[in-house]
Amino acid sequence: MSNVLKHASGSVRISLKEESSSIVFIIRNKMDVMTEQDVEGIFDRFYTGDTARNKKGTGLGLSIAQSLMKKMNGELFATLKNHQFIMTCRW
């Protein structure tokens, strides 16, 4: 959530839903400056390729979040579609 507050531009949509035998939590927001390359590396340790970042972070947060999701038998992944950055947590 802190990443959304720091980096989102415009409105943010948050949803929680059930899909077959999974619970899915989705955060989506407009990101004009993000590229597919940013999305591919966003969970890598120390990655801060998003030009909207202001060098106050270490790039560890999403890497840690993804590791925690795996330990909880879930998954965390990101996609970029029509200038919408979509972060999905599935348990």
C-alpha cells in the first residue's frame, strides 16, 4: 500500500474477490512512466528502475513481499495493461 501512495498517479482501484478455490487481492493504478521492462524486474532485489522513484527506497520491498507470499502458499505478480499497473496477490 505504501508503494501505491508513493508512486500511483491518478485513481487507484482495489478489489478482493474469490476465484474458484482462491482469494485474489488486486491493486491497479495508472502508470504512464512504467515500461514492460520495469514490470519484469520489479520483484528483483534492489530494482528501482521506475523513473517515478525518488531514491528514498532500497528496492527490497516487493522482493520481500513476493517471498512472503510464497511462504504463505500464495503468489504475487505484476502486469501492465493499457497504462494500468496491476499488482495481484493470490492465495
